[in-house]
Amino acid sequence: MMEIRYNPLTDEWVIISAETQKRPVQPAKNNCPICPGGVEFREETYDLVAFENRYPSLRKNPPEVKESNKLFKRMKSYGVCEVVVYTSKHDSSFPQMPIFQIEKLVDMWVDRTYELSKNDFVKNIFIFENRGKEVGASLPHPHGQIYAFPFIPKRIEAKLNAMEKWFDENGKCVICEILENETNERLVYENETFVALVPFYARFPFEVHIYPKRHISNLLQITENEKKDFARILKVVTKKYDKLFDQEFPYMMMFFQAPFNTKDYSDIFHFHVEFNPPKRDKDKLKWMASVETGTWNFINPIVPEQAAKMLREVEVEF
């Protein structure tokens, strides 16, 4: 079964995909499907690579679906699900990868965004990484994914609506205004073209956002100099996470870009990255329980300014 179903209670689409049940979960190192010589790569080595997911939720040529009616609407699972493997080294990770490797990865993200955006049915390109079993990562080998959606997901729609409202009422991009007014007490790290901070409105205890200082709406607008700074700030943030509690720090890393092949949101939407880690202490997790899941109202047990101070004071080298 593979289809997209409409929820009339929340005005959103839900992806139904039995294919995802077939994915391998935490296989032994010698059975890793994305290591050199594994199921996906018969070659003895590779650098970094992107390919279509063997167990996708969305496909360019999805199966037909049953006829819809007004109440039970459904549509075909148009879209693309890609896997991006960061390195051939199984035991590596973002904090351990050399800067030049992350710079090449940024180039790949830009390239895949460009290629996927050529598909007329693609409305949103969502780049993400799940690191750690705590957030459901099925493979420990360093990798991320890209989902090219045929619709604008609900939370991204909420961001668009909020940003458009702010722009209409204030005449400027809300993230640009945040950057103009942000204080050092929430700053984690910055370089010439990017800023990493714990937002005033953080939902997760050690949530970090990365914002380009220049207003860009998607990765296609990033300059060569910004690519280098972007790679460095990703390296710094992830190294700080690992050093904070001296452990491999789990997180969800998510890239938010303006939609493609639809209304032009370039003036109002500011490209940004969110890190949502589930840790609230060294040995404690921040679970998304009933309130967060059911209402979207998050309860953060750590004051954002305190979390920023803790991360800011973690010294890392790169």
C-alpha cells in the first residue's frame, strides 16, 4: 500500500507507505547496506553519494490508487525520497568529518535541490538527518535524506503563513529582524555569514537554529563563500553537541527552504536549519508526549538562555 490520504480534521495530507516497514534497522557493521561492498554499493570505496531510497514513501512513478470521494480523499504518492551518504567511513559522523568533506556535502545538497526542483510536481524539498536510535535512525552509518513532497507539509505551511503575516504587518522578513535584535545570551557560534543560536522560543532543551546572515530563501541562492561558512558552522554545532555530555549526541537536523513550483515566497521566507535534539540532560530524554504531539504545544524544561550558555562555553577545534 502506497498512497497519500487527506485528513479533513486538520487540513493536511498523510503519507501511507508499507514500504518503510521493510527498511533494515540497526544492522551489524558487517551488514551495513551503505558501506562499500554492501547492498547499495558493490564498489570497494566511494566518496559521497545520493541515490533514491530502496524503501521510499514517495515515488516519481507511484502506483494507482482507488477512487476518492469528498470525505475520503486520496492521491498517488508522487515525490522523491533520496538517501545522501556523507562518507564511506561507517564509524564517522558530522563532528568527525573533515571540513572539506562537509563542503562537498553542501555542494551535493545544492545540486540535489536544483535537480529535484525541476520536477513540476515537487512543491517542497526537505533535507534532514536523524542521528541516533533515540530519534529513530535506522542506520548508524553517517547519512541523511531528502524528501521532495508534492504538497507543502503542514508545519512548513504554518511557517509560511506566519512569515507572510509578519512581512505584511512589518514590511520585512521576520528572521532578518530576529538577527538584527538577537542578543549574545542566546548565541552559540557565528562566523562571517552564518549564526547559530538557541532561539528565544526553543521547543527542545538544546534546540539550535542556524540562520544565514544574508536573506536567502533556498540553497540555490547560497554563494561559494557562504557554502564554506555553512560547512564550518554545521561542524561546530555538532561537535559542541558531542562534547556537551561527552557522548554521541542524538539529534534531528532539518533544512527549511521556500517552496518550489508554486507561489513565490522568496521575499518572506528565510532559509534556516533546525536542530531538535531529544536530550534534556546526559542521561535523560525529552519525549514528545501527549501535549506536544496532540496539541503542538511544547514544554521546554531548560531555559533557552541557559542552554545557549552551556553550548557556547563548550570549546571545540576544527
